[in-house]
Amino acid sequence: MAKTAQKPGYRCAECGWRTPKWVGRCGECQAWGTVDEEGARGATVVQAGATSAPALPIGQVKAEVAAARTTGVGELDRVLGGGLVPGAVVLLAGEPGIGKSTLLLEAAARIAERTTVLYVTGEESAAQVRLRADRIGAIQDQLYLAAETELAALVTHVDKVQPQLLVVDSVQTIGTTQATGVPGGVTQVREVAANLVRLAKERNMATLIVGHVTKEGSIAGPRTLEHLVDVVLSFEGDRHSRLRMVRAIKNRFGPTDEVGCFDLHERGIEGITDPSGLFVSRRSEPVPGTCVTVTVEGTRPLPAEVQALVARTDAQQPRRTSSGLDTYRVQMILAVLERRLNARLGGCDVFTATVGGIRLADPAVDLSVMLAVASAAGDKPLPAGLVALGEVGLAGELRPVKDVRRRLTEAARLGFKRALVPAGSLEEGGRRRGGQRALVPVGPVAFAPGFEVVQAENVWDALTHVT
């Protein structure tokens, strides 16, 4: 009998899902345009080829070659881990109009003061970028500008200029004839990014790439784009506010928990070295439904204010709305309030939000959310000058959080008078008995001149202390 020919299959380039026929959307990861034909290939033997450099004992490799060099923008250096590493590829992603091009043009101008920089724009004309450079004062003799949308032309500019820093704005606008599809498609973005990474490594040239985001907030393009680059930065902020924040999602050369704060105005973008007062409202008298906490972003403690509003409603399903907070975490705290403190919130709409557009995912925010909701429900303000830190458990217990002393030191520096923390957060909060730590409630403890700390074991004790 004749042997039937094997039918070609199709495979998703993102997650590896296979299907016997072509589909436009992956049935596993739901990505569009990632399913390609998978040909049946036999095993091939790779022949030995030339090497770029001989292998050396690790002790003989020069580490100073990969030392970070400052960009001249302090807040950007903080997120990058000290600056740009030669040969590193950095992807900066953010929503349209958030200020990505302004930030990179500012950094390019600072670096151009001491070395050659090439800025390639595919979204704007060279004249439009020049107007922005005039407005923010980014005119430098060693800053070269080119408007190109073809990868081959970009490589030609790199050969002629020989820059130490390459800025590509953006990767979705650059296309190549070596790959199918339109610029911005999955195949094109993958091919362009791979060539840019290879170019950066071969020439030991730092590269900054601008990336778009989808409506869900994730980086547009194939997932391999994030795996190819060395650093992935997320540019966040409210378009109606001047505050912008840069977070590191991936960083091969530094930490991923740092955050940089910027002020975007008509003259450009400026780093904010002390953003402590940005996320706290200024008022003369305490207001019901507000509580201040201190979160830690990397090595920087940031005071932030949580606000809550509780209003009676006749709707069968009361609304639970959060802005800047984890919605599921807030719902859990509301359940603890109703079960452990007998709070009547079933017939009320509950709205919670943060001040200044900051997003809080730190468990230490739980106690401030609980106190803000309880204050709003009872229409009684919390004591003035109070900060609250602590994680709330389902049993109503308060759990200590990390970096308590650093948070309290920042609160005392800003003029707060009292802090409410879980028992055991300080040395006076507990003692050892038989190898186990037994929490011993204590009264107010003087932490700094004019600043005292009160410790509580559970939510009932915490509410009793503030009322």
C-alpha cells in the first residue's frame, strides 16, 4: 500500500499550541497572527564555524566593560540600576501621549554632551522632533536625528554615524523586507527586534527602543520581544496629571523594584527626587474617610493617602469601586470589617481611591484602607498626624510588614505624630518564650522626638486605638 503523505501542521510562535489547520487566532494564548505553518524537518548536523572571540577563564574577563554609565537623568538611572550598560537593549513601553519620546529625547541630549547619539524616529518627521528638542532644550552637536521606517536604512545610518547610543522610536514603525507582514505585525516586530539586538551586541552600543501597549496595558507585539531585550521599563501615569512614573519590569543589570518619578510640563520632563508630598492631600482639619500610609518602592519610602466614601443605596447590588488599589484586596478588607467588626456595609456603596494617581499593591496598605472605610462609615475623622501600616488577615489579625523602621523614619521626617503598626513590628513588641515569639501588646513607644508608635494585635485593637 502507498504511504500517505503527512499533512503539514501549524504552531503558535507564542505558546507552542498546535493545530492541524491554519487559524488566525491561537486557541491557547488568544494571540492574533502568531500561528504559522510547521514544516516536517529532519535532524540536521551543524558544522563548526568561526567564533567572535576565544573563550577565556572567567577571572580574565574584564568586568569594567559592562559597567553602567549614567544617562544624566537621575530618576531614570535609579530605575536602570545606575545607568545604561554598553550593548544593553532597553524597551520602554507606555500608552500614547504619556511622554515616552520626551523622556528619551531628554536622555539622548544629556548623553550627547559626552558621546555620539543617533535618534531614529519612525512616527514623526525630523522637523517635528526638532521642534520638541527646541522646546525642552535638547539641541546638541553630537545628537544626530534621522526619520526612517526601513530597517536597512537604519543600519546604514548606524554605519555612518557610529553612535554609542541608538534610540528607536518606535519598534512598531520599523519594517524589513526580510520578513512577511506589515510593520507592527508579530513577524515584523520579532525580526526587527532580533536585528536591533544583534546590532547592539556586535557594536557594544546601548539601544533604547520605544514600544506600544495594548488596550489591556500589556506590551504590544510578540512575547519574544520582552525576552530578547535586556531591560523592560513601563512608563505610567494619568494623562490628565503631570506626574509620570517609570517602573522596571525586567532588568538584567539591576533591581526590578525601583520606581522613578517625573514631572511632565510644557518645557519637557523633569525628575522628582523627593516625591513624598505628591500623594498626600494638604488640609488643615482631618476629614472622615482618609488615612495615610507609607509604601516602599524599591529603596524609597513614599507616604500615600487612601480615601474612602461610604454612601447608602437602594440598589440590590451595592457598588464596590477602587482606583489605584487592588479591587480584590479591598473586597477582602470589607468582608473582614463586616465579619470581625460588625460593620454594616451591605446596603452601602463603597468607593476607595488613592491621591495623586499612585497605584498601591503593598500589603502594608491594608490597615489604612480598613481605617479609611471605617472612618467613612462612622462619619468620624481619624486623629490628625496618624499613619497606619500593616497587613490584615482574614481572621482579623494584623501582620507585620517589611522595612517598618524605614517607613516610620520617613513619616517622622514629614511631620507625622503617631503611627499604628502590628504588634511585633518593633523590638518592644514581643519577647521570646521557649524558642517561639510571643506578641506582647505595649503602649505608645517613642520612636523619634515628637513621634510615637502604637502596636495592635488585631483590627479591633487598631480601631480602638484610633477612636
